[in-house]
Amino acid sequence: MTSSEQGLTGRRIVQVLATSTGGVGTHVRAILPGLTAAGATVTVCGPPATDELFGFRAAGFGFKPVRIASGLRPVADARALLSLRNALRGADLVHAHGLRAGLLSVLVRSAVPVVVTVHNALLEPAGVKRGISKALERLVVRGADVVLAASLDLAEHARFLGGRDVRSTPVSAPALPEATRSRAEVRADLGMTETAPLLLAVGRLHPQKGYHTLLSAARHWRGRTDGLLVVIAGDGPLSADLAEWIAREHLPVRLLGRRSDVANLLAASDLVVLTSLWEARALVAQEALRAGRPLVATAVGGIPELAGHGAGILIPADDPAALDAAVTGLLEDPARVAALVEAGLTAAAGWPTLEDTVGQLSALYVELLGSS
């Protein structure tokens, strides 16, 4: 055990998060065992639905229900403030994940240090709501003792807003379990042959993910004779709209819903596509490169940090023609695919591990607790 970890023995650390169905909840769940092993008593505060999805209590971690919504809801936020104030009694340090959780944590803070990890950028369109969100974002960044930014562009933005202590901290994707089914078995379930190209997208069915770009590009793939299929693993508010679009235009795209077997899907796929309008360090991008799958992704947010320098093909956001060109080009160039796979595996080997992430957090906590 390192000196940093020894400094957490007996310390009460509270992790706070709002409604989450993806990367934020996955990250929080992943760091808990390491923090507990370092001697900290860790409690998670968040919506009951988030606990049900990520299994904090089921895994033996402390959990206190605080209904922090993903959007601005004044009445619900007032109730959440009261719940969080009660839940934080006795805490030595609070670590909030995301701007919603960060806002409430900063507002109810007492004398204990507050760390806020900024996982996402504000993507709301111009208007009153965006203006309010930007003002609250500034309050969070300036109110936190330390802001941890999941990508370099988020760190730069937080410093611009006046953050007192802003640090870049890459969020590492937890290692996926080994695939439990063969490529042939997964493809058989999808009604595919061994040689048909399988394109995989993983992520919440939300406007941020840019699925309109993927479906628009898929129009060009309807006439292919090789059986190409695009599968999208995830659920979300756009589910019905995307399903209707796919059916109306007879696109070679299938919605799989939320899946717990991403490792199997990756093993069966030929190519991973990520069409987001913005991402920090998308977990699926990390998973794809680690699994040796060629990646085509939009050059937004922290994606160039992950997949730049030849580790992936980067395209502009909201550009179906560029996506079509990148995908069809790869499917016709096995040598380029092999080069991408090799570069992706090399890049992934240099990323911080989950253990590195926990070690950095432990050192930060000890630093703040020593000065509090």
C-alpha cells in the first residue's frame, strides 16, 4: 500500500452522481473497489435508478438515494439539496461527477473539500436554458476545490471559467470481460454470414451521439451485395425515432437495445463507428482499440487524444459523406485495417490503467484532506 493509500484509512469519501446510464456510472462503479482497498469508507449518493443499473448496493458499497435529475428541475433540485445535505453529514471529502452532481455538492458544501469531475461539455442549443446552464457551470467550476477534466478541451474550458485548481485526468474504461461467444455464434444470431461486414456502434440513443450521421451514411450501403449490417447497442430517448427512420428507409441497421455483452459484439465486428457530436474519452473508443478493432470516429472533444496519430480514422462531425468514404475505404483495404489495428493496440498500451486512475484519485484525496 502506498503512502497515499495509507492516508485514506478510515476516511469517509462520498461519491455523488446524477442520473446516469453510461460512462459516468461505469467510471464511478469501477473506482470503488480500489478506493475501498486503500482503506477509505466509500458511500455513493445518487438516484435509485442509477443504483439499480450499476449495482452499487448489490456489490456491497454504501448507497444513499438522492434523486439528482439530469436536467434543471427547480422543485426536484430543492428536494435533492435537502437529501444530499443529510447524506453528506460526517463526510471527510466529497467527489461529484458531472455538472449536475457538482452543482448540488458545491451548494451544500460545509468545511470538507469538494472535487468535481467534469465528464461532458454543455451541448444545449442557444437560448435561455443554455444561458442558465452556463451560469451554473461557472458556479460549479469556481466553487470546487479541484476540478478534474476528462479531456484536455474540458480542462481548458474550466480554466477559462475561473477554476481555482483544474487538472486533466483521463477516465479509463474498465477492462471488458472476455468474450463468452464466438464470432460465428454472434453472427448467426444476427442472421449474418462469416464474411458479411459487421459495423458496431455502442452508446445511448441520444442526440449527442450523432446517430443521424450514421443513418444518413447507411443510405449509401443499402445497395451493397456483401450483406453489410450496422448494429447499434444502446437505448435512450431516440429509440422510437431511429427505429421508424430505419424501417421507413429500409436501412441495413439494427437496434439491439442496451446490451451487457459488448465484448461479444466487439469480437464479432469488423469495424467500430463513433459519430458523436462531442465526447471526452468515450469508453467504446477505448474498448474498440484495446480489442484490436479498427475505429472510425468523429474528431471531437477528447477523441483525438485517444485515436489520433493513426490509431483510428478521424472524420468531421455531422458529415455522412466522410463517414461513408472512411467505412467503404476500409472495407476495401485490408492492409489499412491491419495498420489501424496495430496502431490502436500500441496507443491503448500507453493509456493509464484503472489502477493508475485510482492511485491518482487517492493521492489527490490525501492532498486535500491533509490541507483541510
